[in-house]
Amino acid sequence: MKDLASRFPENPILLPKDLVPSRPGLEIACLLNPGVFTFQNKTWLLLRVAERPQQKKGIISFPILDNEAIEIIEIKESDPDLIADDPRVINYKGADYLTTLSHLRLVCSDDGVNFYQPQDYPLLQGQGPDEVFGIEDCRVALINDVYYLTYTAVSEHGVCVGMRTTTDWKFFDHHGVIIPPHNKDCAIFEEVINGKFYAMHRPSSVGLGGNYIWLAESFDGIHWGNHQCILKTRSKNWDSKRVGAGAAPIKTEKGWLEIYHGANDKNQYCLGAFLMDLNDPSKVIAQTDKPIMRPSKDYELNGFFGEVVFTNGHVINGDEVTIYYGAADEFVCGARFSIEEILATLTNL
């Protein structure tokens, strides 16, 4: 079934082999879900780079941070205490671990298609006990000349939202955990509304409740409260299992347009959209019934974790929004959409 995406003919635009591992002994397994921003007249991606040791036959090995150094843990595949039926997460002796360790890495482009890693810009790695399993899936918001980076921080304590801010992409203020576990998919609005910062986020529940999109408010962009649930999953639909925010919403005359991801019980990830009131974003006024983008190309169907399109970054140029997205949890790709065409597919609630 055709969707609304005009995919780059160059896709995938970045592959794991295109970058060098952060240190000897590791290999890049996946490139995922970049944050996106413009800076110095270039398009920049803040890539999630997932690394692991080169795998040996009969052994599962994975890295964790130990005081910002890398510790490699090795477990025999035959170990009865090992549960390894998910390529992303394993359980060993009752504890969960990620099979890869992610950091964030900057690449830039003059044309929005061909990207390279510039010199003299740091890798962003986990810091402190709440980020020892890595940092992932960063969203970037520019507000009053400050870039706000919200990302998923992972450790044995759980999955939570961390934040760093910068003005030059070389020096960063680390604000630690701004929303505690279990939470992710935090995207800040790029405009202060009636004196308040707003952000979407996604608490997760395996029991009562579900994986829904919530809205939070702040007077300083750092400390958040007045949390409200604004968008839920829909039974027997493409977004029946979980929903989560993409990047900062797009301001239109009709409302704040948010491109979000949804997944079903088969872990197939698609993109949809919903619309929030301009003056009160807690009011969702319209939503797409069908996905605006679904995995259909080979590079979206087959990879580290297939049947996935997932975005948390875009660039706006008039009516055109260019999203950069992770495909099959392994490749970085690009696609263009018409904002008016997305708005035309919305159904009022």
C-alpha cells in the first residue's frame, strides 16, 4: 500500500560501515534514529551509534560503561540462566542488559543527503550511574539560541529521560535525569506557549495503563510537571501496542502537527500524525487513521530488527518536511512529505 513518503533515492544514506567504531575492539552494529537540527548553514544529524564487541561463536558478548570505561561481559549461549530471544535485549540471571552500547555522534551535510563526520566535535557518551547502558534516540529542540537535547538514558535502574544543553555543540551542560523510569520519547516544543515550555514523553506500563503519549509543562525547560495523557493506542489498529512522539511538533495555522510512531503487537513500526491546539497543546483535535509511512522497502523490512520506520528528527522548508529516520534498526534514511498533504489526511476527533 502506498504511503505519503517520498523516500530519498539514495537510501540508505548512512550504513554502519560508513563510520569508524569509537574505540578498538568494538564494531558498529546499527545506526539509528537521529536527532536533527540546522547549524552553521548545514544539516546535522545526531546519530545513535550502537556498538558491541565482535561476536564469537557460541558466546554472546556486550559492553557496558564502568566509570566511562568499557567493560565487556561474555556469556555462553548454552548457559541455562540466559534468555536471548530478542536481538536488542537479553536477560541473564534475572537482570536485563542491552546487546549493544549506544552513544550519540554528530555528522553534517551541505546538501541534506551526503553526510560526513566533522572534526573537533565530541562523541556524546553515557555519564554517571543512570547512563551505564548507553544513551539513545536523541531529540533536539532550539529555543532562544539554546539547543535542548532530550534522550533515552539506560541503566540497571531503568529507562528514563536525560537532558543536555549546548549553544555551540562542543561544550554541554549535563542536567541528568529530567523524567524518571520508565520513560522515553521526549520531544520539546520549539516555542514557549503562554510563558510555558511544553514537552511530550512516553511513560511505559506492562500492567495497568499502556504505552501512551503524555504532555508535560515547565517554566525553565529543565524541571517538568503537570503531566497529562494526550494520546493512547488504538485497539486492532496499526498503533495498537505503543505510541511515541517523534521530533518537536510543527507549528501550522491549524495547530501543532506531530509526526509520531506507532507499533502493533507484531512490533511493526509505522509513522502517523496528530494535531494539537495552538494555545493548549493538551487538546488533541485530529489524528490520522492510517499511517503516513509504513515499512515497505527492503532496507526497512530487513535489518537488525526489521519492519521498522522510526523518526525523531526533521527539517522544515515551507510546505516540505524532510524527516530522517531509522530503518530496520540498522540504517539511516531520509524522506520528504508535504505538510498540507499530511494535514489533509487528519480526521477530527
